[in-house]
Amino acid sequence: MTELFEQQRFNTEANRVYRMPVGFFDAMRNNPTQLFATAYKFTRHHVDNQVPRLKGLMDYYVAKNQIKQWPGSPNPKNAHNRIASAFARYITNIRVGYFLGNDIQFKVAAREDQDKATAATLADLIDNYNRTADEVYIDEMIKKDLSIMGRAYDLVYANAGTNTLNLAKVDPTTAFVVYDDSIKGQPLFALRYYQTGVLDEHLVEQYEIYTDDKIYRFHSEGGLPNSNTPTNAAVFDGEEYHFFGRVPLTEYRNNEERMGDWEPELDHLDALDKTVSTMANFQEDFNSAALVATGQFANKTEPVYARDEHGNKKIGKDGKPVVLVPAHPVINAKDNIFWLKPAIVEKGLGAEKEIVMPSLKYLTKQYDSTGWSTYTNFLINEIHKYTNTPNVNDKDFASNASGVAMSYKLWGSDQERKIQEALFKKSLMDRLACCINYWTIGSKLKGEVDDLLAMVTPNLDPNLPKNDDQTAQLIQTLKSTGLFSGQTLREKAEPITEVNAEAEQQRIDDEAKHEADVRSQEDAGDFGIGRVFANGQLPNQEQEDDEA
């Protein structure tokens, strides 16, 4: 990074969406050798053109920014601080928390009365799957990849030797999906490649190709794709049916361009790193600045004279002792006080002389600290503005701001979130389609996959700072109108009670049943004082009669 980038940062092929004709794919889909040869062409392109961008963006997330390659001052004696900010990490963590701080709620609703039993079964299957597959954490990691790299992948699979479904997040640097050339762009196949071995020894590259009905497995010796020739040396390990009805490796997109949340602002991030590093270098250079003295130091060493074999000073032609090492000032950098005296200098060839008064000062480069602060704050505000990330350090960003004021602060974020939410839901439904198809084939569900999928609605509620009092007042207002159901009010109260609406309804039903049972027992005189009036026996008298 000698200067800021003058041209585009990444290769034009770095974010290309892979496509191929359906007919071309259909002609080879059942021929593993031909399928792998074509898939490897995409793998080669992925390694050479796309992985560098993905890894470069991840570097910014872990604060290995471009500033680390900045040469700095050409003077080796100057400070060479290279300070990378963690701004990218801050933005991503804010985005992930805002988007998925509240767990995704999968609502399953039957359209007809006869579908209620099916809907209940489907809801149980989804809940159990999400719990056992650690869906909450995986979704957060998917959103993290989306924020950093603009794309993410997950894989639905069955645990080895069982019919229990599981879920895994797949590293975008090791996987991709190839789509058909239609307007809708349906997945044709996906490829996941990864390396196995013992540290850097016995390296083997593993390849898994997923179509809509099979998994093809290959391997090649030698490690990463750029260190061998798999099309000639790859070994076909076998194929198996997966029963998902579609490609089980699903791609998620952060936006239509597959760009990360802060990727367009990399130049501003670089500029911020450079200005902070420059200031740090200035401060360090100032601490070791050169000391300039005018006049003469009062404390000096004794000169070293030339001496003869008897130890006497040699006399020069001018009649003065010959000096080998002139006297020089005694200077200790740790001293806080220096003794100076005026210097007498001759002016020209005449006898006129001038007295120079002593002084001490540091020779430093002047720096506009006010201008530096203004420029730094400008960069920070630009990054916040163009990434639609609220600046909580802004003096106008009050912690006690009203809901309306907070909404305006988050207005830009909400515009992006709406697009990201639509894309995220689309991929979630693709994931569920795999699961539902598997469950129907395994006879855990009955019905058409599309009809069953239409019953499911994933709800994503943004995670905003809580204002419980305001929410409670709103619920009271909505209830007083009589226009809203108890279900709606219970859903509105979930952020306060931390109990979902269905569980709250179950609690209400249980309490109502208990109270009804108590009233029924009281009416029948089945316990307490009611039994005395009903049969004339005290509570403990009945026990005594039984014992007798």
C-alpha cells in the first residue's frame, strides 16, 4: 500500500455468479468423470479469482488491513507504526446483532381444518431439527459471513448411519453453487472442496459435488488445487442418493451484488488507518526529535593532545600544542538541565566579533493537530454514514432517545435490512424444502412439498434497544381499542416477558383449567369446608373411619 488504490481493488471476476446451460449439464450429470472435469474448471476459477477477494475481506474483519503493507517513511530512523482499525469487525458485529439478535421464529399455520394435524407435526419436526442442529448459532455465523464477504453457504445432511437431519455452515472460500442460464437461475450443482492431512503432510484434496439427487465424491493427492492436476489424477470415490429433492448446499446473498456490508468503504477504512498511523509516527518521532543548541556548552571534555616519547605535548608550527581530539560538549540525553554560555564568533576578515546568546530547542516537523482531528472524525462519520451503521459515540445519539428518534437513526439500516431479510428468507425456505422433502420420503410427513412449505413463515424481528415501559403502554393502548387479538398482544409482549406467544397461551389455558377444576371441586364439596356441609364429616374424620 504505497498509496491508496488507484484502480479497482479486486479482480473483475472476483464476484462472478457461475452459470451454465441446462442441456450441457443434463448431458453429463450421470457421468461422474465428465461432471468432475467441468466442476473443476469452476474450482480453478474460484481459487484463482474469487478466493483472494473473500480472504482479503476476512483479513479486514480480523484487523489485518492493507495498512500492514504500507512502507511508511523512506527514512529507516523514523517511526514505522502501521495501526489497523477494527472498524470492519465493529460494523459486522452490530449488523449481526441487529439482524439476528432475536432468534428466528418459524410460524406454521394450517390453511384448512384438515391440515391442522399436519401443521402440528411439521412444527414439531422443524422445532426439533432447529434445536438439534444448533440452528440459532449457525444462522448467526451465516449472517456474519454475509456481512463480511457478501455470501454464505449452509449444508443440510443426514448424520452418518441414521435418518436424522443436521445442518452445517460451509466456508465460502471452499464452496460455490453453479446455476442454470434461465431467468430464475435454478441451482444445477454445488461443489465443496477441502483439504485433509496431518498438518502439512499427507495432504489430500477432497471434492464433493451435490446435484438435486446425488452426492459424488472425489479425491486427489497433493493438497490444494493449485498444487496438483486433479482432472488427470482425481480418484472417484463413489456416489450416493441424498433424498433432498434439490441441491442441499444453499447459497445466501447479502444483496443482489453479493457485497459485504462495509466492502464499498474499504478506501475510507484505509484512509483512516493511514491517518492514525501517521499521527502515531509523528508522536514517536517527536519524542526522539533532534536537539539544536545555539551558543556553546559550558561543560566540555578535555582535548586529547599529541605527545612525544617522554609524554610531553608536541608543539605545532603555530606554537600551540597539537590537538588530536578537540574538546566537545558533555551531553547526556537523560539530563534535564544543560549549561550553555554565549559564543563569540568573528564576522568576516576584520576584527569585528559578535556575541551569540545561547538557546536550546527541538527540531520537529509542525503538525496541525486540529486539522488531523477534523479529518479523522470526517472519515469516521463517512464510514458510519455510507455503511448505515449508527454511531453510538455521536453526541446526538442519546441513550434515552424516543422510539421515533431511534427509528430515524436506524432508517438507513432498515432499508438495507428489508432487502437482506427477503434474500435471507428465500434461502431459509430452500433449506426447509430440503428437510421437508426428506421427511415426506421418510413418511414423517404427508403431502406435497410445496403445500407443506407454504405453511411455514419465518419471522425475523430486529434486535433493538428495549423500552419495556413504552412497549407495555402500547400493548394497553392496543388492547383498549378492542381491534386486536390476544395472540397479537402476546406476540407484542414477547420482548418483555421473553416467553413466546404460543407458550404464553398454553400457560393461560393451564391456569384456566386449574381454576375450573378448583371451582368444580368446591361446588361438589369435595374438600375443605365444603365437605363438612356436604356429608357432615370433618376432613380427618373420613381418614379415621377408613382406618377403622
